[in-house]
Amino acid sequence: MGGRMMEKLRGLVAQEPVIAASCLIATIGVSLPLFVKPLLDASSSSSSSNKHTDQRRFSDILVAVTGPSDK
């Protein structure tokens, strides 16, 4: 089963290299925050324990980007 999947993947790269590269870049972009954020949190907490970080809620950021909703 794994060999057949690799064969299809190689065929995709050979036939559509731009789409394959785009999928690779998207995968890296989506998975990067999964690894970088915990590493940054660990290094910032170990370097200075009393360092104040500005933690905003997602809803605050969304309002800042889209503007307040007038309901």
C-alpha cells in the first residue's frame, strides 16, 4: 500500500511539479506554527520568568482586523 502511494506521489510530481511544490509549501506553512509556537513559549519562559507578554484573545484581533460589528 505504501509503495503504491509513493508511485502516485512521484507521478504527481512528474506531471504537475508546480501543484506538488504548492502543496509542499502549504503543508510547511500550516504545520510550522505547531512547532514554532511551543518552542518560542518554552524559550521565553526559561529566559525570563517575569517578562510580560501581550496575549490577545482571537476575538480582539478579529475586531481589530475587520472592524466592530454593528448589530
